[in-house]
Amino acid sequence: MSGKLNNKVAVITGGNSGIGLATAKLFAAQGAKVAITGRRQDALDKAVAAIGHGAIGVQGDVANLKDIDRLYKTVQEKLGKVDVLIANAAVYVLGALGDFSEEMFDKVSDINFKGAFFTVTKSLPYLNDGASIVLVSSVVADMGVANHAVYAASKAAVRSLARSFSAELIGRKIRVNVLTPGPVDTPVFDTVAASKEEALAMRDGMGEFTPLKRVGTPEELANAALYLASDESAFMVGAELLIAGGLGSL
């Protein structure tokens, strides 16, 4: 069966749940040879089984540069050079300004900003010319939202990186673009809520905040990622694709 990513090698960080997992499943179904990362081996194993199509999982933390090195060496050995890179791994840590500790700041910065930077820079020897890189940002990068200061700043940094990366890599015809989601129905709400009920209320409340009055689905973001990864977006570079139910636009 012909797919939009036939015989392409795709690496997706944070591919064991949410948007990353939905993207990995879609890419594999579209013919890609997929490698995902995640920090928890048990979740990674379940995700690989769900993706199928010969996908591989490489346990690691993008905040740890040795883990990133090991990721690309493993992918090269098992799958070959990389055609698509989705820098998706991130943490969602919220807190009021007066309560936000240095430890919380470092966690967000190390994974969301430093992790994204080195996920790309360390991939360069392993990328094919003409590869597509997608950095995942957030609609809050361009908004002022209480308790989101550091998270929003880290995602604004990601948007900035895409422009600079594009300018440096365009000679190799490597395209770097940004996928910017609004609120999406993923397990991330469970990480910042005290209970499942609170997580569902938070999700529904954020959905009401969008003009479409709902949260997005991981599959909707995966379809957008597929567009950015494939040749259909060949004339798109250094740009941003906003998938946020009208949030940030209306």
C-alpha cells in the first residue's frame, strides 16, 4: 500500500502517549519506519506494541544529552538515516509566580527548551538532506495565561528555534516548521491535577475557552504533523501551523 511516508525513517520524541503516540501510529500506517522515545520503559513497550509495523522504542530523557546520542546511534543501526524528526517531548508544569521553584523552572527548561535544541542539533549527522523537522510548541506561547509563565516561555523559545534552525539548515534543504496545538485531550491533564475528576474538569474548562468549545484530539494533531512531515508541505519552512480550535486566532 502506498503511503505519504513510504520508506521514510521517522523519529518522534515523547512518542509513548498523547500527540506523540497518535503521530507515531499514523506515520507507521503511512509507510514510515518509526522510532519513538519515552522516559518510562513500561509505557514505551506498550506504545511500540500499539504502533506495530516494526516500530522501535528507545528509552531516554531529552534533557540528558547522552540519551539523545544513544537514540540516534540506535536508530541509525536499526533503521538507517532519519528523514523526519518530530521534537515532541515536553513537560507541563504549572505554578503561580511566587510558588514556582528553581527545581520546577529547571525541569521545564531542560526538557522543553534545552531538550528541543539538542534533539535537533545532535540529529544533524544522522539526518538525510531534505529531511523535515517539526518542533511542537503551544498556543500559550503567544498568550498571557496565569500559572503558565515558564511553560509558555519554553514554548515561545521553541518557536524561535525553528526560525534560526531553518536559516542554518536551508542549505541542506532541511525544512524546520512548528506545530502549535491548543488544548488537546491527552494524559497531560492528569499530571497537573489532584484527581481524575479534576483533570476532566480542567480539560473541559479549557475546551470551553476555545471558539470551537472543545479540546482537540491527538489524531487531529497527528494529521497536521503528517502534513508537515510529508512532501505536501514542501514549500513550507520556518513557519507555524496552528491547530487550536480558533484559540489564538478568533
